[in-house]
Amino acid sequence: MLKRWKAGCLVAAALLCAGAAWGQTKLRAWNIHPDGYPVTEAMKSFAQQVGKATQGRYQVEVFSNATLGDQPKAVQMLKSGEIDIAEFSSGPLSDAVPGIKVLNLPFLFTDSAHMFRHLDGALGQRFAANLQSAGFVVLGWYDGGGRSFYCANRSPATIRDLAGASIRVQQSEIFTEMIRLLDAKPVAMPFKEVLGGFEKGSIDCAENNMPSYESTGHHKLAKNVYVTNHVISPEALVVSTAVWAKLSAEDRKAFADAGAQSALLMRELWNKRVAQALETTAKQGSQFVRVKDVSPFVRRMAPLYNKYMADPTTREELLTIIAK
């Protein structure tokens, strides 16, 4: 009788374990950054918290360094269900929701704190609602950093010093027009080719955030940095609407809470990473000149602002930001 009871307990335990395994859902999370980068570390924290909050029913595996494909491919993979969670820059998000384009306008935000006052409030909720209609559920707003100019063949200290320069930009209408309004020449070039562009002399300058400037080795050739922080933009941690629709109310809260906490962690790690990049590049010979007055830049950007103010898909968002 005792043997039979023990055998029954073992069978019951086995069935419980099997049930737990059958009830486990594995999710694939994508990002373009390497291990150790603030985005990757924040996503790992998100994954751990989701696993803990759902008692292991949801397991999130983070695939960093674009190992599953580049960003355009990842957007399609999220929509097709090949990946479930991703961290995207504002580019693909603005393709889905045109109003988000305003976040890439130069000199729109004074700093990241100014930007997050909007994104953690009503404007961010409006963007999130529109993105959800397009297939992306926002779990947290991450910091995309402030972008500045860095040059190899000139030492800019004023807006006039950028005139005539060949400046690498990402493939973007706003960035291309911004460079033209500075009387410079925009050179659309894949990010991975920028270092070669400096080596060959096909570009004089590029623009990006300081961690990217340091981690790519661009600072070894382009040692003159004009700290303008001309574009301060966000990134977003998102889950597909297909996955979101399958979550219970309790699990949705677990995902949302984990996303919000990961966003705060990412911002903290990002600030530390920026300080580290500045210190490292300065020790290796980079020279930094900070813009003293942004008003000349702002006046140059007037045609760009007017264009987006006239566009009904971006006017309301732009007015909301300018008003506060």
C-alpha cells in the first residue's frame, strides 16, 4: 500500500512538472546593440523580471547585436511573429506612426529630461496608442541619446565652421535637410561604413551620440567634437500586438511594470555610459567644443520646422512639445 502511495505521488509530481513545462511560453527579444550596452542590459533585466513575475510561465530570451537580422528585417519579423519583443529607434516607429517624426527634429528638446517629461506623460500615451494600432505595444521609452558632430578634417567651433563640410547622415529626410540648412553636404552612408569614410576622406564629419562615437572607434580618426546635442530622440521597447492579445490582464501588468522599470534602468545606465565615453575619448586625444548659443542653429532650421508645422500628421505633436 505504501509503495503504491509513493508511486502515485511520483506520478502526480511528474504530471505537475510536465504541466509547468507545457504551460511555459518562450519569447524572442531582439536588439541591435552588443552585450554590455545599456539597451541590452536593460532588456536582460526586463526578461528576468517578467520570468519572476509570471512564475516562469513566460521566458524571454534576449538576442543582441542584431544576430537575428538588421532593424528593417526585425520590424518585419515582429509583424510576422518570428520575434516577439524588440527595441527600436525612432526611425521604424515613425514609419508606422508619422507623428513620431517630430521627435527627430533638431533642437526640439533641451535635454533627455525634457524629452521624457513628454514621453512619460500625455504625449507618450498618445504615441503609444497610435503605435498599438500599428502593431507595436510600447512597454518603455528608452534614451536614444543626444547627437553631436565630430570631424576629422576641420575643427568646428561655430555654425559657420560646418559650411561646405561633407557630413555623414543616416538615411532620413529630416537629417538630410538639416545638413543642407547648415550649408553643408549630406552624405547618406550605412553606419558600418563611416570609419572607412573617414579613412578614405569621403566624409569630413559625422554625427551621433557619444557612446557610438567611442565604441565604433570613430574617435581615433575624428578627434574634433562639436557638442551640439542637436537631436535628442527616444527609442522604445515594444512587444507585438499578437503576443499582447494573448496575455491575461495580470500578465499584461507584469510586462508593463517590467518594461517601465527597464526603461528607468536603461536611462541610468545610459547616463553612466555617456560619461564613460567622454572620459575615454578625451584621454585618447578628442577635443570637445560645446555650443554656446543654439539660436543661430534654430534660425537656420526654420524651413524644417515650418514644413512639419504645416503637416497635419505632425502639427499637433509639435505644438504640444513647443508649448511646454
